[in-house]
Amino acid sequence: MPQKKAVTPWEKEFARLERRRRAYQARHARPPESRLDRALEDKVPPKLREALNSAFVKAFDLVFQRGTGLLERTFDAEAARQQFEIDQFAVQLKGDRSSLRVFSRRAGRTGALNLALSGAEGTLLGLLGIGLPDIPLFTGVLLKSLYQMAARYGYGWDTPAERYYLLLLVQGALSYGEELAACTALLDEFALTPCPPEDYDQGTQIRRTASLLADRLLVMKFVQGIPILGMAGGISDALCLERVQRYAGLNYHRRFHLDHRPDPRPFA
């Protein structure tokens, strides 16, 4: 009787990642019920959503056109790349589950610092009753967090293909149900063939992602524009960032597994 093939640490860890991704999708199968949203949706000025959407589009455009270099100065990208090479070498030597999880642990520690920064910045501006002017700052922290995560897993961020991946990560993180599943499928396709679809247009993808951000943060940004009370709205920045980081971490870690597994055959 032939012996059953032993399951490798890579296969075990990949199976764990797939379970976590399925759990994420199940948890976000439908939008949550929000009493605050229902109570305030009629009070939000009709033009606020349009202004919020426009602010996010301009913020993404600004960072991609002129701000990436500035964001890179706020963290040591080269040190992150060197650490990735050290961690990757450790995986090649040990090949155990502990060494495979180092990447997500490092990304998690970096993400925690960005969450603290986002929460403090949003709460302070909310205390002052500042809502829309917060958008460029929040977008900068959001993209910086994704840049750092990309570096932790050995990936770049400043090419059209990687920008597509970043925007799709944000879109998927803020989606529910079928739209979330569709974004996840596109991310999986990119992990196998890292290039955008033939009909991809960065401006269109920016508007799509900005629209979702505007929808998810609309009521909270309205609240954030009210002095003192706006502290509650400011916390929404950190909550949104935490969700993006969680979803991005799952997908970057999966992509890393596919790119660096010692056995080129597909995982079971």
C-alpha cells in the first residue's frame, strides 16, 4: 500500500491562509446594520458624498503623481527589503511554519504603528471639527501602510501593475458579498500573472476605489466635521485602515507563498 505523502509546512501554512481568507469573506458577506448611519443618513448634505469622493480621487492622484517619494521618506524601505531577504533566507534554511509566519508578524507590528497614527490624527482633527481636509492625510497613511506591507513581503509599489494591485486591495477590503468575492478573484489572478487586465485604466480604478471609500466613510466624515463630537468620526479612519491592512495582509502573504514555495506544483 503506497504511503500517503507528508504534508509540508508550506502546504499547512497555505491551508491556514485559505481558511482565514474564507473566514474574512464569510464575515463580510453583507454590510453590517448601523443605527448611527440610519439615524444620520437623512441629515448628511447631498453634496458631501460628491465632495468626499472627489477628495479621495485627488488624494490618490496626488500621491501617485508626486507623493510616493515623500511617503518613502517616512519609512526605511531599503531596511524593509533587506529584512525581507534575511527572513526569506531563514525560510530556505528552516522551512518550518514559524519562519513562514515571520513575514506576517513583522507586517502586523508595522501596521499597528500606522493604526495608532491614523487614530490619533483622525481623533485630533475630529476634536477640532475638521472632516474633509483629513482625506489627504488619511490617504497618505493608508498608502504608506500598504507600501510597507508590500516591502515586508518583497514586493514593490510604484509601477502601474503594483498600483493596480494596491487599489484593488483597498476596493476588496471595503466590499461585501459578491463584489468582495470578485475582487479576491482578481487578486488571485494577479498573484499568478502579475499584470493588470488589458482594458485596465488607472483613473477608472482610482474613481472606483475612491467611491467605495466615500460610501464607507460618508456618515463618519459628516460627524467628524462637528467639533468635539467629531472625535467619534475620527476613529473611523483607524477602523477603515485596520480592515484594509487585514485584507491586504492575507493576500500579500498568499501571493508570497505562491511565488516562493519550493515545490512549483499547485497547493492542494
